[in-house]
Amino acid sequence: MDLDFNNIIPELHYYIHRKKTPNWKIEGGITPFVDLTYVVGGKATYIIGDQDYTVRKGDLICIPKSTYRAAFTDPVHLIECYSSNLFLRSQYGEDTTLPLPIISHIGNIPELVTHFHEMHNEWLQRDFGYMMKVRSILCLILYEVLNLELNENHDKKSDPRIKNSIVHISQHYCESITIETMAEMFHLHPVYYGNLFRKAMGMTFKQYITNLRLNNAENMLKSGEYSVGEVALACGYSDIFYFSRLFKKNRGICPSELFYCGVE
């Protein structure tokens, strides 16, 4: 069964920003948790299961729960890393894991380092509600890692023109926004911009706008606070009949069939 990333619930068991001494080592033993470690300097040898691994700056170590682990630093190039021991469960309370290789080289990721610094500060300060904040930062770390390793469009979406496009569209999708106006914003030909957008997002510009609008429409309809006509206008459709046909074509039901399903 494929892992549903949206339903992973992480719980931090232990965290440390390790700056090693020449004699540093982890005694061999079975881990009762998932060990997620990001190496930001130096070098070390990890024994994981029955294999030896040499890890260096830019490596991500992901050791599954119930795995044998031991380690020692290179005495000349002392390892520095952010190490998180965590439990992973689904929303139903079942143990789960991360579909990552034991060692992967992800390089220097500034966003990831920033998140680890934030988690480090919260873990040490232990202010009111710190575990909730730590859990939210841990979710960001897992998102960054999974996005790097599993999202095939990650590098394409890193194009600043695509990033800025997504931000702009998220703020103006209910307006009359066209591929021509977006292309002009980045001084590109509409055809070139359209191809760039499709390669990065996996869909055409028009499909992306439509999907965003219908997602918002579905959310509004489920609230039970708006009529179909009000939803159509709020999502950029002045023709309620066109909106209804488009919604049914893409979602399989008429807008009027959606009802609020709240939890009392």
C-alpha cells in the first residue's frame, strides 16, 4: 500500500545538534525509533544493519525503527549533524516509516538548515507549548526531505519565475488572469511561458487555474454558508450555469449536491 504522506503524524523523541569530539561514537544497538540525521560537516562511519557507510557533509541518514545502528566520527574531520529520533504514525495510530534510502546525498539545503535551527531553539528553550511547535517544525523538515527525494518536479518548481507565478496566482486566481498577462510579468513570450509552466507543474496554465478555483469552490460549498451563485462569483465565474457544468465535469457531482458535514 502506498504511504499517504498527508496523514503522517511525527512525534519527536529526542533531538540534538551534534558537534563531535575525536572520540565520539554511538554504541551499537537496536533503534526503537526512526533516526533522521542531516550531516552538515565532517565525516563519520555508520554501521547500519550489517553494512558500513561513510557519511559526509550533505548526506541525509534515515535509519528505520528496529534497526541495528552504531557510529564513530573521523578523528580528523569531526562530524557535525542535526539528529532527530522520532516516532512516525498514521492518523489511525499505526506505526509507519519513510520511503527513503538509508543514505542519500541531498547537498546543502538552506531551508532545511533553517528548520533544524528553529527546532534546536525550541527544543532548548522549552517555552509554553514547545512540543506542539517542535512537531510543526518537524513536519516542515519531513516535507522538505520528501519533496527533495520523491517529487520529480521539485527542481523544475525551483525556477523563481514559477515560484513567483504560484504566489501571484494564489492571490489573484478569482480575477481575470490570463497566460498573456503572466508571461508579460516575466518578459516572456506566452507560448514559452506556457511550456515552462506545464513542465514545472505537470498541467497547463488553464488547468492549474481551474483546479485552484474549483478547490476553493468545493471548500466554500462544504461550509454551507454560501449559495452556488455566491460561490461561482467568488471563484471567478460570472456565469453560474457554466460554473455548474465545469464543476460537475471535474468533480463528478453538481455544486448543489455538496453539503456541510461538520463534526458536533
